[in-house]
Amino acid sequence: MAAARRDIAPFLQRVRAFLLGREHTVALRFEDGLADRTQPPPEIPDGPSHVYSANYYCSRDARRGVNPPIDLVQQHKLLGAESEAAASKAGSKLPTPGKVYGWD
């Protein structure tokens, strides 16, 4: 059985209804007046800010990822120059990472 709703005495309810000119709506929320919470939780895909590690504020701000437009002709010329330079350094040693920190 649901708990009785709290309100003023019945006589005062009628006086209040007469003075208001309508039935008063009680602003209190009771369990029998609420919707059931039987729906399943939503399945929302993970976003870019879902991961906790390395989730800094400046990297979450999407406005910081916007760059000015790229000149494709200039970029193509730069790539051609880089590939020629890489072909001339084919015999050089590849870069290796620095000293690894053992955190265990």
C-alpha cells in the first residue's frame, strides 16, 4: 500500500480550492505519482574524452584542433622534396627511442 500523500486538512483544502478558483496541485513528489524506472540504460558510444589517461582539458577542446586550410600544391612540392632527401639518406641509421623509464 502506498503511503498517504501529505497535505492540509480536507476542510482547508476546500477553502483553498474556493479561494484559488481551481484545485491546487501539490508540488511534492510521491512514489506512486512518478514513472517507473524500468527502462534500460542508454548505449552511448565512447567519445574522444572517454579515456581517463592523458585526458587533458586542452586536448578535449575541439576548437583547438581546427587549423587553417592547406595549400595542396605547396604540400605536394614539400613531399616531393622530402622523398628526394630521404632517398639520399637511405644508408643512414634509423632513429631509436631514448632511455626507457622502468616504473614497475
